[in-house]
Amino acid sequence: MNDKQKILKVAIDVPINQLFDYLPNDEPFSIGQYVTIPFGRRKMIGVIYKISLDSDIHPSKLKSIINVDHEIIFDEAMFKLLTFVSKYYHYPIGQTIMSVVPSRLKKNLNQLRQFELIYQATPRLTKEFINQLPVRQLRIRKVAEAILNDDTRQTDVMKLVSNWSECINQLEVYGCIKSRKYEPEIDIPTVEIPKLNDEQKAVINAIIKKQGYKASLIFGVTGSGKTEVYMQLIEHILKESKSQALILVPEINLTPQLENRFRMRFPNKKLVSLHSHLTDIERLDNWRKAKSGEAVIVIGTRLAIFTPMPFLKIIIIDEEHDMSFKQQDGLRYHARDVAMVRAKNINIPIVLGTATPSLESWHNATRVDNKYNFLKLSYRAVKNASLPEIQTVLVNDKTKNGISRLLVDAINNRLKRKEQSLIFINRRGFAPTLFCSSCSWVSECKRCSSKLVVHRKTSRLKCHHCGHDQNMINQCPNCNSMDLRPLGSGTQKIEEVLNGLFPEASILRVDRDTTRSKKSLTLLHDRMNNREIDILVGTQMLAKGHDFPFLTLVGILDADNALYSPDYRSSEKLFSQLMQVSGRAGRSNIKGEVLIQTAFPNNPVFEGVKNNNYEIFARTLLQEREQMGLPPFSFTAILRVESKQLKYGEQFVNDAAKYAESLSNKVVIYDLVRPSIEKLKGYERFQLYIQANTRKDLQNLLRKWVAYLRQCPLVNRVKWSVDVDPIEF
């Protein structure tokens, strides 16, 4: 049978869990290539997933592909991983594949070879030439002037004018500009390699001596030198020819600092980063460098776990406990769990590092069969550096403006000693809501069951869930009273209070509202290291990964809020957050101090943090989980449903529950519940929680259940998804 008679099974980005059959055209083809295909009245991009000799559709009725891009997007190993992910998380195979590739590749094949350019002037481009251009060519003049002044990146030209490509084409016709591939110039200073302590050496040796696949958990206190361990492990791995290393971090704000450290340590190795702050062109270019093997070190956020790396020899997951590794919409994968599968598939080591392991990882590392290699770093790497002293401060009616007298005095002491302080409150804005003292009205979002947050600096009320934004009001819409007051505290209010208490101090607020630019966090580190800032006020963006050598005081406000959560993981999340933010204090040889403001100082979470004893806390929590039959001693999934109309959502979930109960008596189907935010962006929300004693039992049910849900009578009236191994409730 010749090639013309073969059937191409193509994966397409549509919400249908199947492959689509096409005939080849005259171009050579192979599994893993991108193709343009006719789909209904549209043209779409797909990936050749399989080549077959059979089809359920008669060949005479099959359409041919339109064209082929001869770049192989994924190899066999990556297809194996993506197939597993699609089946495990019950997400259509086409959408699974297309959701993990750079967005630039999803547009059209003519753009696939594109990378970012930089434009520079030729001798023909002069000021006189620009002045001679007609007035109607104002945009061209604007672009020409920018390039004449300095070499200009393609992304900067795109921001300059709307029809930028036409302007560039015209200037090229004039012979005024030339282009080359953009490669960022990086000034890499020399760095002295620190000496390892005995614990660090033992950890590295324990990982190196293991051959092939083995998961290792590095349980290291904050500041124990985990990053240095990572770098020396990678240095060892890269001694082999044709080898690559992948480092995953939970959030973008950790990437610049880590990237700089690695560049300084490996100045002669090609390193790229992959995260959402890159432009589409930058991301595609870096992705291709990883896929070709040119980049030997890749640092990225959760999506980077799907980066093709043909010579991958080690995966490292920093802050493995972090909830950001779990995707919360679309393909709801957990990057840490996918990384485990990928490492096992290609028989390479995987390293998890954290000061506060997830209970799942802790269980796997401490159980009798030693599923994970358990490794400890019990003291700080910097000589004479010690863990901070942590104490609770009782919050009462005498605490004014959210800051206790004890914390004020502690900040004063740091200012006198020219040391830095961090005030942590995990809530941005000025206040959580606007309150009427006459009738008790509160500002609520019309699209969500949540409060509108007061942003006083911009005189706005904002919903942090759906993005609704409106002018501040001065009169109660319910009773017309003028006595409206901000209720509670956010970063903006605490910043205002601190400015009043310490007018001479340099205070910087760090939250999502102040860090929109790519360089904001890099500038923050520079200013902190140069001691230009006295007090930082910030959210969880500052809770992990950052190293400020002169920061010796951490004050934690409003820690009690998490204690009221119905989520059984809330104490685990709170403990981790408190330990991580506490770890920012005293990372050099200056003693650190942490003050946690709370109304419940005897709560086990705070007691555990004060004693810096994660092990006892984790052991106690695991015992509770085992008694209650909760993960990691059971396996769970949540059916999440959204509907514009309440009745359709309720009916869909009730029908789903009834069908699930008929499938198996080995899985517990709980009653329908509403999430804490019952309405979001105009949609009513519902949840159905299911639980099984074994992963096999859960997956067997989900396979049949999801097939039913896809053809359920009300499926067009709702939006639904199945969240396997959920971490949010």
C-alpha cells in the first residue's frame, strides 16, 4: 500500500475526545508534525498523532490535509506522556496536545519558523531621508526614527504602531533597514562557588549514586542551600555529552533571580526560561532551543514540564509543595505529578526540594517502603546564620490599624540598626469591603458572590475574582447614608499606616497591582540588596524563593483568616505559608525575628511554626488524614459545574451523581455542594466530590462517568470539568 492510501490520525484542538482521519497530500509526513487540515468550513492546525491503514470512514469520504510543516513537534516519549495525561485527567487528547505547545505554533504554518528579529539602520537611513517622507507616512517615519536612534527589537516596533509589519516592509524596500535574529545580551559576572557543608555533600552523593529513575525529597529548612545543591547536581549531570536539565519553579516572580544565579554559575552553557511573561516569539524561540538540545538548562513554570528535551537527564522541582504547580482550569494537571511520570518513563532522577513538603510527598518519603529517597538539610548554609526566632503576638482591641505595639517597636529597632523589615498580609487593595455603619450594607460584586475590594489610591471598587471595576461611592445605595467605611485591611492600608508611623522610612508595597512589569521584581531585589528600602509590605509574592540578606524582621498580619476555611487542606496551606514567609528573615549572619499576630496563639498551626517543627506537625496531620480516610490515604476527584441558570446546574450535577452511584459501590459519591464563591463571573457554581480507596477504582469510574457526561442531555446548558486529585475546594 502506498503513502496515499495511509490514514493520518490527527489531534485537533476541539472538545471532542477523538482523533480525526485525513488522507495525506503529496508532501512527506511523519508522526509529530504539524499539519493544516480542513475542518468543516474552517482551516485548523493539528498534529499527526498516529499513522494507520484503517479508518471507520470510507477513504472516498476522507479529506486530504492541506499542507505539512516538516518540523517534528513531539517525539515518541512526549506522545506517551501526553497520552497518559489525557487519560489520567480525562481531557480530550487533541486539547491536551494543543494546550501544551507555544501559542505561536497554533496560528498558521507560515509563522512556525518565525523568531524575534532586531532591526538596525543602514547608511541609507538618515534624518534627512526621514524628513523627506510624505506626511501620510507618519507611522513609517515613527518607526524609522526609533530604528535610527538605536537598534530596535521586533516586540518594541509592534508596540509603537498598529500596522508595524507594513512599515517594516516599506523600510526594507527603501533599503533603509536590515534585520538579524534577536539574542539578548547578558552581562554575566563571575561568581565564587561556595563550599558545601557536610549535609549538602551527603545529599548530592545520595542522589548521584542512584542509577536511573528515583524520586528524592530534599527536606531543607529555609536558607539551607537547596539551590546550591541543585546547581552542583546539574554540574555533575552536564559532564555527560548530550545532557539537559529541567528546573521547575512555582511562580514567574521566582524565575529572574534563579535564572541569574544559574547564568552566573554556568556562563558557558545555553540556558533558557519558559514562563508567561515572555512574548509569544520569545517563548517559541526558547522552546525550540530546548527541543533541539541547544539549550542544556531550562528553567520554567508548570507548563515547562511538557517542553520537548531530547537529552533530558534530571528534573528538579523547587518548592514542590506549592499549589501553583496545579493548573486550575482547562487541562487540570499537576506539574509535579506529571514530572514523576515523565522521569519514570525515560528512567532519570527527579528531585523535589522544599522546607514544607506537601503531605503527599512527605508520606511517600517517610513510609516504610521508602518510595522516595528522603534527604535532610537541617541548618542554614551561610556560616553563623540561624533560623529566626518566631513568636506569636496576641491581637486584641488595643491593636490599632492592624499593627500591634510590639511589632511597631520591632520595626523601630530595625530602622535604628539599618536593617530591613517585611510586613506580610495576604490581601491586596486598601480594604476587603466597603461597609455602611447605618444599615450594615457591604459592597458586593453583582457578577460574583464576593465583596468589592476598596482601592483607595485609585478611588475604585474592584472584584478580585471577575475583574469588575467601578468608581468609589460616597453614599450607601441601600439607605443613602454617607457613613461608609472601609472594613478590614489590605496591603494599601498597611502601607498607609506604616507611612504614618515611620515617615522617614523608605517603604515599598509589593503585590499584583505594583508588579505588572517584567522587571519590577528584578528591580526590587536590586533595591533591597542596595539597602534602598527599609520596609517591604507585600502578599504571598514575597513568601518564598527570595533572598534578602539584610532583612531581619518579618511581621505577619491577619493569619487567622485561613483558620475559618472549610477546606481540609487549609491548615497544611497555612503552615506552609507561615514557614515560607518566616524563612525570609535572618538568612545571612544577622539574627532574624518573626512576629505572627493572632487571636489564637495556642492553635497547633502556630505552635508548630513557633517551634519550627514541620515533622511533628506533618506526622499529626497525617494521622488525622488516615483516621478520616482523606488523601493521601484515599483518591479523589471533583466534578465542577457552572451554569447561567441555577436549575440547569443543579439538575446536571444531580443526574451525574445518580449515574455515578450506579457505576460502582467502591466509590463514595458525596452530596452536591456549592463552593465558597457560589457565583463567579455571572455563573452559578456547583461541586460534586467523589472518593475511592484506590486510584484504580477511581479511574475506572471516571472513565465511564466522563463518557456519560459528554453526552448528557443538559451538556449544552452548562460548563463542566473533572478535577482529578484536586487541591482547591
